[in-house]
Amino acid sequence: MEIVLEKLEAIEDLLKSQKTVLTIDDLTTLSGLSKSTIYKFTCTNKIPHYKRAKHLYFDRVEIENWLKSKRIKTTEELDSEAGNYVTLNSIKS
């Protein structure tokens, strides 16, 4: 019986992952953020959202882009940029 429940939960998670319009519960699952954090972000307009009759909705693509918008560069990328900067500025001098 436990295996059946696990499989049903896996199927449910797979179906949720196909949704394009997310509820706050869907967003907590997708992002790992707590509901209180999401509410705080919506009140301060720090997260893209929609409101209809006191319900919050989120567009999956907009949320995925928002989640990926604060990317931290790797040390290799920073080293490469620093090398390019030094090379370009040494040529100008």
C-alpha cells in the first residue's frame, strides 16, 4: 500500500510540474520559499504575481525567470572577465 501512495504522489508532482498558472501552494513546492516569504514578496512587489478575488496566482515562466535572475558568476567566469578587462585596458594605454 505504501508503494502505491508513493507512486500516486509522484504522479501528482509530475502533473503539478506541467501547470503554467501556479497557486501559492504550487509556488512553495516549486521554489522552496515559505508562504510567509511569498506573501511578503507580493506585498512589496518583489515577485511577479497576479491577484484575482483575493487569490494569488503566478505564471510559471515568469517565476522561473525571476528565480534565475540573481545568478552568481563562477570563479572561472570572474577570472575570465578580469583577464579580458586587463587585456583590453592594457591595449588602450
